[in-house]
Amino acid sequence: MRLVLDTNVLISATAWEGEAHRLLRALVHARIPLFLSDHILEEFERVLGRDIGWTTLNIEEAMAHIKFITNVVKPRRVHHVILADPADDNIIDCAVEAAASHIVSYDKHLLALKEYGLIAIITPRQALSLLEK
């Protein structure tokens, strides 16, 4: 398994103790390779401050932790797949560059695809189920 976590999963895993949080802990414990891009990290940082209201110090700590447990790739290609929300294409760009097996997301546009090439697009709950097998 090689996973790309969508920003919405990162936010949920960091800000609340639900299934996304359990998934992130399980992935780190199992040493499953996790991949992000600078774009995903920038969006993560922006949302923590703007929408979640975290302090600069809390954001810096979360960013340091996420960078420590993930691999950052620099996508060389821009994909035009999600016409309804082109910003979601950044997740696909990252997954293709990382040769990921899965994208984990809550995003309805990505989940509606179900897959892109050989990359499965699943929810955190589905990812947890895969880990349990």
C-alpha cells in the first residue's frame, strides 16, 4: 500500500478523534508509506488557521508532525479529471507522482471516480477495513 491522504482526511485526523484519526495512527503504526504534495500541505495549513481557528504554534506543531510521518512529492504533471472541482486534481497529481495504490478522501467528486488508472479512491473507513485484513 502507498497512500495519498486528501486534505479533508488530514484535517479530520488532526482536529478530531474519529475514524480519520484512527486511520492515521494505524497507518503510522503499520509503517504504510504516506504521500503528500506541497499543495496539499499548504491547503492543510491554511484550513487549520482559517476554518479550524488554530493558533500559529498549534499549526506549526501539526505541520511538523505531518511532514515527519509523510513523504512529500512534487507532481510533474497536471491532470484534468475533476471538472466540477478542478482543485481536487491536485490530489490526483500527487497520487500519480507517488505511484500510490490508494487515495483516501471524504470528497464526493473524488469518491465518485472510484479509481483513477490503478489508483483506488476510498474513504477512511474503507482504508481501515483494508488494514484490518
